[in-house]
Amino acid sequence: MSRRSRRRLRALAATALGLVLLLLATVAVLVDRSGEPQPEAEAPETVSCDRYGLDGVRAEARGPGGPTDGTMLDSRVFGPGAERRDRFRLDFEHEGITGNYHVFAEGLDWDRPVGVVYHFHGDGAFEYENPEYTASCMAKVAEEHNLLLVVPRTPDRSGDTTWWEERDLNAEWFVALVEERLEADYDIDRSRTWLTGYSGGAQFISQNLLADHLDLVPGGGAIMMGGGQAPRSPDAEPTRDQLEDLLLRWDVGTEDDGTDPQARFDALSAAEDGYRWYERQGFEHARIRYREGVDHFGLPYARILERTLTAAEEDGQDAA
């Protein structure tokens, strides 16, 4: 073997030895660090509630996490304590009709009576499809008043995503959801039941749920935001207690008159129509609020809920 070859072999051997020593050192470091406490997870992502009327308030952005490509997943949680956790994209089927819903349950004091807020999304189901925004801020308000927040998605799958199309079938599905699933899963204080809805969701409440299924709301009330028209042929007969105690609120912007090309629905006229009809029926705490200069997309949903719940706790005083 030539001198040059011997030098080359010695160089290769030295390089190999160096690599082995480096590998051993790396393994030693990893083994040594395995017993170290892991760094704390980053704080949950938060969302500003300013746009929903809670100035300076940030809420935890609650939701199922991660994209789903539009697939509805049943992530229902079972086992001890499941009813105290947030649960998302739950399926419920009634007589061949399937819809979905979210439940915001974390942070409630289950040693005290827990009421409930049912929020009905507007056309397109933004509040359901994006729970980390509007619904998270509304959940923060509900939690402060020890109320469960349930955000159902209409079972309607024909044409646009709405509550008011096929409203009778949608109402039957929702009533079954409450009676067969939610009241079975949760110990709900029905004397504090709130129906809230935006736009098409408000229409669904005033034209169907309050008109035909008022027994869903033995106490509490309803909040119609950006809509809430009078029913056509109501079936429900309110009790004297409901007429005297339920708080019915309409909240609408003065610019929400259907002239905006992006919002052709005349919510202003619809809200006035519904408010006057329910007032004539004898509901003593029916109120309407006009928001000067506000259009269909500028209502402070969380603030409206907060003020109405506070008013209810103050013996039915008018919401600010």
C-alpha cells in the first residue's frame, strides 16, 4: 500500500470516529433531557369581542380545531364529566332528519342551577361554521350568567342554509333535540331558557318557536336580532305567567331596511311587525331597540345578550 493510500485510510478512520463520537454525544443529551419538565403549552388563541359589543374583552376562541373540509364529524364526548365539557359537531337525527349542534359547557358552576341559551344562526350558518368568533363571545357572556350555550345548525340541506325554509320540519327537529338529547344529557334549569337568533334565525324564533312551541320557554325569554317578524298562524297559547314574565327583545339597526345590495332582507320592518304583534298579544315585557346608523352586519350580538340577561336578573327591567 502506498504512503498516500495509508494517509487516506487514516483520514477516513478519523472522520468515522468523529461521527460516532458526535452521535453518542447527541444520544446522551437527548436521554439527559428526557427527564426535564416540558415547557408549558402556549395560551389558547383568543378572539376580540369588540365587534360584538364587548369593548376591550377577549374570549377564548372555542371550537373543534383544525379544518374539516366541510365534513360534519360527531365528536360527542362520553364518560364521567362529559356534560361539563365543550362538545362540537354533534349529530342528532329525528324521523329521518339530521342536524348538528355545538355545546359550550366549560366554566359553568354545576353546583348551582344551569340555564340555557339556544342561538339560531343567520342564513349561511356563519355562527355555527365558525364557532371561534361570534359563538365564543356569546359563550363568554352565557358562562358569566351560568348558562349553557347551544348553537344548532339547521337540518335544512335544500338550497340555502336557512332556518325559515321548511320551518315546521326544522322546528320539529329542534324540539326533539331539546327533549330527547339535551335535557337528557344536561340538568337544565328550564326556568332560565333563552332563544336568541340573528336574521333568519330571528325569523325562525318569532314565526315558529314562540308561535307554535312556546312551552319550550317556561321562563326566560327570546332575543331577535336583525329580524323577528310576526307569525302567520300561531298555534301556541301563552300562559298568564308567560305573558307577565317572559322578556321578548327585538334589536335592529335603522339602516337595516333591505336597501343594501348585500342584505336585501328588510329586517327593520320585520322587527317592527313582530314586536307590535307580540305586544298586542299581551306580552308585558316586549321591547324593541333601534340602533341608529347600524346595518344588517353591525349588531353587537354579545352585548345585546349581556344586557338582556342582566335585565332579567334585575327583575325584568328594560335592557339598556
